[in-house]
Amino acid sequence: MGGAALDLTGVPLPEETLSAAQRADAVLLGAIGGYKWDKNEKHLKPETGLLQLREGLKVFANLRPATVLPQLVDSSTLKKDVAEGVDLIVVRELTGGIYFGKPRGFGTNEKGEDIGFNTEVYSTHEIDRIARVAFEIARKRRGQLCSVDKANVLEASMLWRKRVTAIASEYPDVELSHMYVDNAAMQLVRYPKQFDTIVTNNIFGDILSDEASMITGSIGMLPSASLGESGPGLFEPIHGSAPDIAGQDKANPLATILSAAMLLKYGLGEANAANRIENAVLDTLNRGFRTGDIYSTGNKLVGCKEMGEEVLKSVDSPVPTAI
């Protein structure tokens, strides 16, 4: 799929690829995109294939954890006392909102000027099901859920807040709070430890989870899982394809490796196997190996290939705690 599919078939997601994914138990996706296809029309961009895959698999809940590991606290862009101990997860609604809402397109206004327009739409069903996923996750973590919206301005967010508040009655053991998205963006860099589980819509979740990634030290560290009500889940790093460093052996492979661990845990129910991978990543970091994006003085700078090889060496190593 993506650019490779465009070159071979002329479309970003061939039907046979989608069918194979739908028949699978779980799907591990590498990052897609590149400069070569940037000027393509929208329906012929690699990223369109990703949106089509998510829609075809009917995944609607995107889980994006952001944990500051003790070994990488100095890699964070925030002060150590702010970043240390951060452990949060963003639950992003994935198949609704402004990325999929209609009408959308281009037109002309009454002055004859070109305009572009998109529509933010959410139904009760879409909000209720993502809220329940988030409440269940919060219940298994520290019991705190923050719903992020823009209910002071947007009608779609007003409905979002109303429905999340209603669903909260089903989870009396979870503490629910609400926050406007602009304040949430500020609070993530001011005092990120206040957050446990965040639930939000598609576009806000896309932005806030990328912001949260920099608290951890690098977007190259963060995996994600996209789950539906049934069928295979989709597991992928949250970063893009980084075409600026393609072929240079510089990329951090840990987000993809940790996405494979999430696949084992959430997609296949193989928690022990997932723990082995997570422990191997932690052990590799304990031994001082770093790619350039998380490097600091005193550690060993390695490329993408060597980092992956070191994780493989650590797969069977006993490590006291997992990520």
C-alpha cells in the first residue's frame, strides 16, 4: 500500500491488500509516504491509503501511550522535574470527525474567491463507543479520564461533552474531567503528570498525541494500536516515514518494535510475548544504546539496524520491569 502500491498499481490501497488485511488476525503497518508522491492529487496520495485501510478495517479507537522512561528523561524537551514520571495514554477517535465529515471540498464564495471547506460531524454512537473504550482503559490504569473538546465553540464538541458525561454514569469508579483543547495543549507541556487517560476526537487526538511524543524524548519511541468492535486491529508507530533520512540508517526502530508488542498484547492476546519485547527494549536502553533522536552524552550512538539487532539480543534477557 502507500507509495509502493501507487507505483505498482496506480492506487494507494489495492483491493487485494485490503482483503488480505481484513482476513488477518492483526495488521502491523510500517510508515508510509514520501516526497515522490507529495504533489499527487489527494485520492492518489499514500496517506489516503492509510485512511482507507482504517475505514476498511472498521477500527475506531486509536490508543497512543506516552511514557517517559527513566533512561530517556534527559532526552525530553521539557525540564527533568516536569517530564520525569509522565505516563499517559491518548485515546483518539479514529474514523469520524473532520477527516471524514461531509460535505468537504473546494468552491467559490460570493466574492468569487476560492475556498476550501471541511465538516466536523459526530454521532451519538461514535462518541459513546470511543468513550466506553476510554473509560475501560482508565479503569485499568489510575482511574482518571480527561475528555478534551472545544465545547465552548463547536456544536460537535458540545454533543461530545454531553455524551461523555452521560457515559460516565456507567463508570462510577473513574474520575471524569473535561478540558478545552487549547488548554490541554498548554497543560501537556506545563504539567503533563496530571494526565492519566485522555479521550478526544480525531483531529485533536492526532495533534495532542504528537505533542505528547516529544515529552517522551522522541516521536520515534511511540507505538499505537487501532481497534474496532470486531475484526483485526491495526498496529503502527505514530511517526511518519521520515523521507529526509530514508536509506541513511538513522531512523529509530523502537516505535515499530513496540507496536509489534502492542499487536501481540491487544491483537493476539499474547501478553507474555509482548512483555518479552517490551523488556528487550528496556534492556537495550539500559545498556546505553541510542539512535540519534534520543542520544545523549555517555551513551552509544547506533543506527537503525544495530538498534534492532541489540533488541533481538535482549529478547530473552531477564529484566525486572517492563515499559
